[in-house]
Amino acid sequence: MSAATVASHPSLEKPARAGAPSSGAGVTATDPALVRRAVKAAALGNAMEWFDFGVYSYIAVTLGKVFFPSGNPTAQLLSTFGAFAAAFLVRPLGGMVFGPLGDRVGRQKVLAVTMIMMAAGTFAIGLIPSYASIGVWAPVLLLVARLVQGFSTGGEYAGASTFIAEYAPDKRRGFLGSWLEFGTLAGYIGGAGLVTLMTALLSDGDLTSWGWRIPFLVAGPMGLIGLYLRMRLEETPAFAAEVEKAEAERPKVPLREMVTGQWRTLLLCVGLVLVFNVTDYMLLSYMPSYLTSELKYDETHGLLVVLAVMALMMIVQPFAGALTDRVGRRPVIAAGCAGFLLLSVPALLLIRQGSLLAVGLGMAALGLLLVCFTASMPSALPALFPTRVRYGSLSIGFNVSVSLFGGTTPLVVTALIGATGNMMMPAYYMMAAAVIGGVAVWFMTESAGRPLPGSAPAVERAETT
């Protein structure tokens, strides 16, 4: 029997091993040390995903020279970001494979596989010969590596948030879940910061010749550490209890049931993920380009401002997560939606003033509003679905929304500015996303302090003594 069980059946009332979740009176009591290990293992995978995102975004110009030597810098950059965007196309496919598999064989096993694939894909990029060495095979191999990364990422966020949510005590799920996005911010800062440091230390020739490989090769050791942490974990209490209730091998849930059987909740999930990711990609991915290309702002200062804002968000993140446990997820998410609706235009006008102080204040305002989502969503989204379809349905809803709306945000906003000439389009786009998010919040059910659907109440072991 799994070490992580819920006492919903007389046969489950057995002594638990030291460090494993224990059960009694229909309550799951989880060892805080085990919960901390689960949070670290899940957050590290998310950090690796965004480490790659930061590296790829900040070193894109160099990658264009290495893999797409057309002689046209614009064409090189577009080709590089085309390979980057290809990963978003396969994310929903990854979600449709890994999500149902996670509901079938377990969260821990699938998260170990996605960790291996993410690390291998990123590490492989650092080993690909240049276009000058192998010709057209260089960009082809780059595209393959990006597709592997995107496919694995399709099962990563939903699985990691599900893993933490199912391990966390009901009263602390918001705080513990917030560390998942703490990993996101840490990974992006680590990747972007490493590239910035190397750019400052190396000549253009060295960076193009060999230096660009180092950030990608770092993913290998990171992946081994993450895999070690994930392999040491037990299955989540909620999934183990679901298996026990079946009293046999877990019955297969058809993919169709995960979609058609949950379509209302899936629409709610898509709306929440839309406002979360449109604002996220707008601030962390698009705004550096907006500062340099549209406002002619100094590139180095623009990047440093974004990194400083992300560092601020990291500091606030755990406190905001704890706040969602006290006041609820809905009020915090609603505050974020209202803030983006009312403050997007003033914040962008402030950014457009151009001075370092004004840009910093405007970006900080948007970053603190974004924390309302980064601190709430890792605990709110898994609570939308019952245990038996949680990983699969959340993977599908999350990745479809990210691929259609989040990942396309920079491209769509750039096109809107080009078509209309209106430099305030980023603000209007965030406002539209906030309206959709507000509608989703109106229909969602509060989950703070309550058991996950289909699961028994979860408490820390100390609470039961």
C-alpha cells in the first residue's frame, strides 16, 4: 500500500512509516518535512522551465547568428523566436498525453519524466553544432530540441501545481502553492542574469563561438538534482486514496471525459489562465522589447528594470500566498483583475515617461498586480477539478489557454501597435484580459481552507495531536 493514504476505508487504518502521511477519522495528516520536500521538487522543475525561457529570450540575437546566418539580423531574430514559438504549439499535445497519464499512473512518475525531458531538451541545445559546421541540420536540431521542451512543459505546470496542492494542508495550500511561482521567477532571473553576466564578461566573438552554450549546459546538473528530489517523493495522498478506493488498478479515464465531462470548469480554467498568462507574458516577455523597440529605451537598463521587478515579486510572493489562505483566493484574484482594469493605462503612461524612476514605478505597479495571480493560481486551479481527472483536465485547460492567449501576447500586441499606431495597446490588451478574468472569478467557487474536490480534509500532522 502507498505511504500516502486517507482513512476512508477500514483497511487503510494502518501505522504509517516515519515521515509519511498518516490517517485517521477520514483526515489526511501530512508530515511538514515531507510537504517541504514536495514543494522543493515541484518548484525546481518550474524554475528549470523558466531558466530556459530567460536564457533563450536574452540570448536570442546570438542564437540567430549561430543557427540562422542569413546576414539579415531581423530575419535571424524572427527565425530564432519562430523556433521558440514552436514549443507553444506542442504544449497542448504534451498536456493531452501527460495529464491523463498522471491521473492514470500517478503524479510523481509523470513529473519525473517531464523533468528528464525538459533537462535533456535544454542540455541538447548546448551541444548542437553551429550552422557553419553542419548546415541546415543545425536549425532542424534546434527545432527538435524546442519541441521536446514544449511537449514536456505541457505536463509540467499542471502536474507541479497538482502535486503541491494534493500534498499541502488545506489551511496552508495558498502559501505552499505560491512557492511554485517563486521557482518561476527564480529560474527566469537565474537564466537572464547568467546571460547578462556572460555578455558583460565575454567578447562578441567568444559569446558567439562557445559562450552561448554554457547557460544551456547548466540545465544538465539542474535536471539531475530535480530528478533526484522528485524520485525521493511518495505519491500524493489524494491520488493514493483514489487508487485505494478503486481497490484495484486505477480505472482509465477517457480523454473525452476529461473534456466533455468538465467543459464548464474547463472554460472557467481557461478564463483564469488567460488573465494570468496575458499579464505575465506582457510584463516579463514583451515589456523589455517594448521599452527598447517602441520607446527607444536603453536595452541594458530595460532588462535590469525587469529583473529588479521580478526580484520584488519574489519577495512579495510568499506573503501574498499566505494572504490567500487568510482572505481567500477569489478576493485576491479579483483585486488583481480590478487593478489591471483600472491601473494598466496609468502604469503604461508612467512607463512612457522614459525616466528610470518612472519606468521602474510603472513596471513595479504591474508586477505587484501580477503577484495577485502568481500567488493564487497554483492553489486555485487544481481545486477546480476532482482528483480522478485533476491532472488531465488542468493540463488541457491550462495549456490550451497559454498557447492561444499567453504565448501569443507579444506577437498580437506588436501586430496591434503596427496596425493602429496606438502605443497604448499593451494597456488595452491587459484590460481586456482583466475583464475576462473578472467574469471567471465571479463564477469560481472559493477553495481556501477547504478540502480539494474528491479528497478528505488535509492537515499537518501536528494539528491532529
